[in-house]
Amino acid sequence: MLKKHSFKIAALLLVLALLLGACGGGDETPAATDSGTTEQTDTGTVEEAPPPATEVPQQAEGPVTLTWGMWGSPEEIVTHQAVADAYMAQNPDVKIELWAQPWGDYFTKLQT
């Protein structure tokens, strides 16, 4: 019974990690500081920070679609689909599409 709950917890943590990673942005622009408009980088150079945002971004209209890429056996895919279905039931504005590939093809297709 503990193994069953551990799997569910691990699967939910994976979904959360994917969602947080999708929201991470990856913007490498230096952030504005409270003390002024310049910021020192790791290399010691000083760069001008971007001006503060004046507009609030609008939220997307309609559901957000996330693609969850994975590899695994058909049995494993079924368990991941169950986790995605449970998440979507609690979050109707999010749609999760599974993209399942065989292990041997996954990373090649991911790079493509």
C-alpha cells in the first residue's frame, strides 16, 4: 500500500515540476534592482537593467495546453495518463497532452 501511495506522490511531484519548469521562462536579461538601474554581473561588468514593467500581462483566454513528453511501456503511459487526468479534473483550465515515445527514439525526437 505504501508503494502505491509513493508512486502517486512521485507522479504528482513530476507533474508539478513540469508545470513549474514550463512557467520558468528562461529569460537571461538582468533584473532591475531596488538600488538603481545598473547591475553587476558575475564577470564584474556592469549592465543596464531593463526599465520596470508598466503593463500587466493578460492571461491567456481559454485552456492552457501542456505537452508532457515521456518514454515507457504502455503500462507506464497509462499511469501517467491517470495522473494527468486527475490534474485536469482539478484544474479545468489546463489540458495535458501526453507525448509518449519509445526509449530508443525519445531523445532523437525530442531534439528534432
